[in-house]
Amino acid sequence: MDIEKTIQEELDKMHPNLEMTDTNLGDFLIYKNDNVISKAIKLYGEYCHAEIDIMKMFIDPKSIFVDAGTNIGYHAMAMTKE
């Protein structure tokens, strides 16, 4: 199975429901019809950044961070940024 092809096929199916927006983390793919997380990211360029600041106080930069149950991956991406 070609994982890149499979991922691209799934993104193609989702394309009508997605849009790219500029965030504090750079360009980010969000859901057009999400009125909570995606809307906050689009309006403010971030989502719950205070949570990320708190998590970074307790997680060593060399640690492995797993965002289990991620929605669109905002927290996972934010945790990789300095």
C-alpha cells in the first residue's frame, strides 16, 4: 500500500470541507464548517495557546509528545515549535 497515495486520496475527498489559513504556527489546514477550534484558529491565529504554554512547562524538549485524539493537530504542531 502506498501510504502517500492513500493520504492524498483522503485529503482529496475532504477538500470541499477544508481551507488553508494563516496562523501563529504558519499556514494551517482547518475545517470550513467548524465553529469552535477552526473558527478560533481562523479568527485569532491560535487555539488555546495558554494550554500549550502550560504543557511546555512540564514537558522536556527532548520528550516524545503524543496528541492522542487530535482534532486537526494544532496542539501537536504547537508543541514542536520553540
